[in-house]
Amino acid sequence: MIIHSIVPPEHIFPVDDAAFSNRTHCLWNNIPLLVEQSGQSCKVVRIISSNPSDYLRTEIQPGTNLHINDIQFN
């Protein structure tokens, strides 16, 4: 397989699984998200939705911190 990308290889092929150990899938107002947990907050890593309007919501843009009580974990 050949990948032509401007993204560095270490981002495509991570060297260890520890970088992804604190990531989990969850729901916020029935919108599926991938978040990183840290204490009582979760940082949005990725929006996983088929609804285009969900990507325009400023409160769940990647990098935004959400309180853990607002999230429903699977």
C-alpha cells in the first residue's frame, strides 16, 4: 500500500497504543463524538456524525472541552 500524503508518517502510523488509550466514543445530545478524557472534562477529538449540521455546532468543535456530566458514554 502506498500513501501519498502531506501528513507525517508518525501521525498515520503511531508507534504505540498509549497515545490512544484515553480516547473513547460517546454521545452528546445524540451526536456521536470521539473524546479524550482528563479528569472531569473531555476534549472533543472528532465528530462522528452523518448529519452535516452537527459539524457547524461551535460547542462541539474539535478541541472544545465538555463537562463529563453532559456526555453519555456507550
